[in-house]
Amino acid sequence: RRRAASKLQGVWRGHVGRKIAREEEMYQALELDEYAVTKLQSTYRGHRGRIKFRARKKQLAIDKILAAAAKLQAVYRGHLARMEANAERELQMAEIEFEAALRLQATMRGHWGRQLARLRRRTYLATKLQSVYRGHIGRLDVMVLRRFLAATKLQSV
């Protein structure tokens, strides 16, 4: 009886020990699985974080390039606008200078025309005066000659 009880106790203790060992194995396996899952999750999250970081870094570089391109375009458009404004200003100045030259030419031609008219009038008047004077002198000469001839004729009689 003692032996049977001992045997029964041994069997029972073996059964309980194996059960506890299996549970410990399962617990260790579970701990291992939990560790593996945690490790897998942290690795995946790190991988995903690095991908997001690279994407953000790439997007920042793209944004920087786009901002530089926009600035470059703005500078170039400003340059074109200034060039166009300068060309327009030069065209307006050329038109103003052309109109001023026309006015100056018209003024000078009018002045020269009036001077020429005055000169022609003076020349005409001088010619007329000379003509009248020469006619007067000619008539005086004729009158003197007639008197001289009359006096000569009178003296010869």
C-alpha cells in the first residue's frame, strides 16, 4: 500500500511536473513570441519611420527647388517687365523728340521764310528806289542837257 501510494504520488507528481514544465515551455514560447512580435513591430515601425523621414526630406528638397524656381521666374519676369518698360519709355522719348524736331524745323522754316520775304521785300524796295532814283537822275540829266542845248542854241544865234 505504501508502495502503491508512493507510486501513485510519483505518477501524480510526474504528471503535475510535466504539466508545469509544459506550461513553462508554453510561457517561455509565449514570451519568445511576444518578444519576436515586439521586435518585429519595432523593426517595422522604424522602417516605416525611415521611409516617412526620407519622403519628408525628399519633399523638402522638392519644395526648396520649387521655391528657387519660382524666385528665378519672378526675377526673370521682373527683368522682362523692366526691359519692356524701358523699350516703351525709349519709344515714347523717340516720339517726343521726333515731334519736337518737327516743331523746331517748322519754326525755323517759318523764321527763315519770313527773313527771306523781308529780304525780298527790301530787295524789291531797294530796286524800286534805285529805279526811281535813276529815273530822276536820268530826267535831271535830260533837263540839264536840254538847257545846255537851248543855251548853246541861243548863244549861236
